[in-house]
Amino acid sequence: MNRRLSAVLTAAATLFALSANNLWADVEEDISVLQHRWAEVNYQLQGKAQIAAFETLTTDADKVVSAYPKSAAPLIWRGIIKSTHAGAKGGLGALGLAKASKADLEAAMQIDPNALDGSAYTSLGTLYFNVPGWPIGFGDDKQAEKLLRKALTINPNGIDSNYFFSDYLIKKKRYAEAKTYLLKAKSAPPRLNRPLADAGRQKEISEALATVEKKLKD
């Protein structure tokens, strides 16, 4: 290979690396905006105001997904927004949102199953547990536990991976196991730039621990 061709290839590789780094920085910035707004909507709003805000946030997420079609993170966050919206809406009317969330999370896993510390597994497992089973919905408790355990293998010390598995265990009345995971969630390190989400989740963890302690004493 002559020196001129080698120099051209090196320059091209450098430009590609810089472009990739800039793209990832842009994705992170846009995801951070979605995360912050999701925490506000989920923890600070209620009722009709919350439902309307989730609808707007989904539109915002659509734009981020369109801007980065080969990135898993926007799909994960659109899936999280839709699933939380479904939980807030409730009833059979939320089933369409749950199915749309499932599609986003599965699409993200096809791109990068480990993206955002395995968050797609956590969110999809939670969906499988909370959605009605056949013939109404796709709910499946065994699949839920499988996915939630997979999330823990990817992120064993995460606040969400431990909290949502404990939530599954509580609903299965496996209280002693649930306490173990709640304590891990409680001691999880704070997440950079996500103080509102951490505060809201820690409140949920404290409430769940109180429930578990009561059940263990009964």
C-alpha cells in the first residue's frame, strides 16, 4: 500500500470515528432530555395532566427514534414511555400502548440487547408480568421472570433491575426473596443526572420494603 493511499484511509477512519463519537454524544443528549421529562411526568403529575403529558412525550420520543434509527437507546426509552403511559391509563384501553411498547423493546434488543445496562429486559419483563395473558394480551409470568433475571445478569447492582424484580417477587408472595433485591436496589449508586428519577424510585423502594416487612411479620 503506498503512503498516499494509507494516509487517505487513515484520515477516513479518523473522520468516521469522530463522526460516530459526535453521533453518540447527540443520542445521549436527546435521551437525557427524554429521561428528565419522563421523571417529571411519572412522579410529579397525575390524572388527565399526566396522560396528556405522556402523549406529548411519546411524540418527542418518536422524533428521537427517527433521528437515530440504528440506535437501541431511543427505542428503549420510547418503549419505557409507552409502558408507563399504559400503567397510568390502565384498563383494556392501555393494551395497545403495552403492545407498542413491547414492539419497541424487542426492536431495541435486536440492535443491542445490552444497551442502557439491559434496560430493555427489565422493561419487557415488567410488561410480561403486568399485561393480561392469552387470549386478551401477551402476559406470561414465566417469561417475565426469565427476562427480569436476564436484566440482573447484565446489571446486577442497578436500582431498576433490582426494584422491578422485587416487585415481581412481591406480587408472587415471595417476600423474603423480594427483600433481598429491595435492599440491593436501595443501596444502588446514584445515577448521573437523574436525581428526580432516583428520588422517586427510592420512595417506591421504601414503600415496598415496608410492605414486605409487614408481610414477613404476619
